[in-house]
Amino acid sequence: MRFPFFYGWVIVGVAFISTGIGVNARTAFSLLFPPILKEFGWDRAVIAGAFSFGFVVSAGLSPTLGWLMDRHGPRAVMGLGVAMMSSGLMLASQISAPWHLYLTLGVLVGGGSVCLGYTGQSLFLPNWFVRRRGLAVSLAFAGVGIGSIVLLPWMQFFMDRSDWRSACWTLGLLLAVVLAPLTLLLRRRPEDMGLRPDGDAQPLPGAARPASNIVDPAWAAIDWTLARALRTARFWWIALAFFSGGFAWYAVQVHQTKYLIEIGFGTADAAWALGAVALVAVPGQIVLGHLSDRIGREWSWTIGCLGFVLCYLLLIALARWPSGLLLAAMVLVQGFLGYGLTSVMGAIVLEIFQGRRYATIFGTVMIGLMAGSALGPWLAGALHDRSGSYVTAFWLAVGLSLVSIAAIWLAAPRKVRMVAGRVERLARVSTG
């Protein structure tokens, strides 16, 4: 196996482990929600607001992470994430007031997760691949599903036999021990090591160039900076798509466990559902990521958003017809389809705004995702506190999922750069 090909997949492997632990350490908030509510008796909106506040912090941190990535590379970004998340989880074991909750699980865990999770990895991982971009990113993010089926049931088991405070401390220690050494393997792009994307060999003199994937040469020729990107409609369509998708994603993720318990499911079933969502996301992300390399990023984004539409409709139906079959269907469409959004986020932005300042632009557009991810859990909790039901919040999430689909088609990455599958089809037509 050629070294250039091998090292790109080393980067994918590190991202697989980092997201598997980092994202699930944040997702565990859904498991912590019931015991914290029981112990302190605070309003649901207050507790869920800590999770939302973490996304507010992430939104503020995201552009800085892009700047940090452009100048110092992924080791600085990932190292910051490890330090924030591990300290936040350990300190969470000592909370006794709402502001403690907001500082630990909100600021430190929430802010650290943006470094280790989808945003941080998307700042540099897409640089390592072109033809296999969707597949590589989806394989890296499939670590979330594997981590969920291990970490989340373990954490629920730990809490059932000990307490949630000990579980937080132990998870923080695990995160630091495993992830800190792995950050040393990371590099921002293959060119930093004298390599090429996709593990390709350096071209021989006089060799034919591969077919270009550029559709709009004038757009692709621009030296994109954040200031230039902010003046385009495409930037704001992506931000709207990410905002709407983030709302739908995290409104259900935070409140799903409590909702299922309230409509009659046991704690073990609710914990299984939360973990199983991310487990079935493993094949879903890989399939949708690979599919996006063949048919385009817009189609994969559409399929993912429709997964959330179906998820919310099934959750509403479960209140009237609670059954294992409907629960399994909800898990399947949420995880297999909905989580596929992660496999194309970085690709969408890179293919529109490729250049030296891609990380800064991506970090800034991710404010939209963070804002939606923050608003979703808080607003769902607030609507429940006011009406005693999640139904209004669920219908709102359905509407925003449809808005997200429309926005990504208006951003139209396909009109700037073709995906590999389309390049290959055109090449066959031209030679046939």
C-alpha cells in the first residue's frame, strides 16, 4: 500500500475515534437530563438551556477555530477540544447550582465538542480527499455511531448502579487519556507532507491531467476570503440550511429520552433508542456520503432532512400508538437518514468556497448550525413548559427541515464543482 494513500486514512481513523468519543460525550446530556431534573427540580427549559448555551458558545468559538486551523493546524484545535471537554466533564461532577451546569456541561463541554466533533473535523478532513471526499468524511463520522452504542449504554449502566456524577468524572478522564495522544498525528492537508489528495501519486512530466470538476470557472478562480464569502447569497443559503438542520437535529436529540419515558417507555428502552440512533447512523452516513460522491451533495442533504421529517412524524404517532415497531422505525429514519447530513457539510462549503481561507469560512457559516442547535433544545423545552406537550415543537422542526432542503438547493454546490460521479459520467460520454 502506498504511503500517501495510507496516511490519508490514518487521518480518517483519528477523526473516527475523536468524533466517536467527543460527540457522544456531548450527546450524553440527554441521559443526564432525567437524573439532574430529579435531583434539583429545576425547570426543563433551565436544564435544556445549558445544552443550548453550549451551542451558543460553540457559535461564538467556531469562527475562531477556523482562524486557528488556517494558522496553526488541527493539532491546536483538537488539543483545545480535549482540554475543554475533559475538564468540563470532570467539573460537572461537582455542580450544585444552575450556573455550574451552564459553565461545565454548557461552556466547556459544549465549546470543546465543536473542536472534536463535526465542525472541527470538517475544517481540515475534506482537504485530504477529492474523489472520495463524501465517503471519507462519512467513514470518519461513523465513529459517532460506534461510540454511541458503547459509551451511551455504558453511561446509563454506570448511572443506574452508581450515580451521574461519577459517570461524568470517568468519561472526562477517558476522553483525555485516549484523545490527547492522537492529536499529534494530525496534519491540515496532504500538501503539508508533500502528498496529494486521495493518495494520488505526483503526476509525471507530460502526463495527461485528470478531467476538471469545475463548472463555474469564474467563481472557482476567486481567492475566497471570509469578507468575500459574506457578500454572496450562497453563503447565507448555506447558513440557513445549517440553522434549520441543526434545529431539527438537536431538538429531538436532547428531549427524545425524556419524551419516550413520559409516553410510557422504560429508561432502558429510551437509552437504547438514543444509542441505536447513532448506531444505525454508521451505515447511513457511509451510504449517503458515498452516494453524494455519485449524485451530488444536494440530494444527500435532501434525504437527510427528510429523515428528520419522518422522525418527528413518528414521534408524534408514538404518543397515540406506543409500540416497539414505531420506535424502531423512528430510530431508523433519524439515524440512517438524518445523521447523513454530517457527511456532506464540509463538502458543500469546500466545493463552493475552496481556497486558503476555507477553514475560516466554514467556521463562520457553522454559526448557523450552532444557532439552530442551540435554539432547538431550548425552545422545545420552553414550549413543553408552557403547554405540557412537545407536539408544537415537533411540528416546527418538521417545517424547518423542509426549509433546510430548499436552502441547500438554492446554495447549489453542483453549479460550482461537480462530484466525482458526474465527472466520470461526462468523461465516458466524451470518449464514447
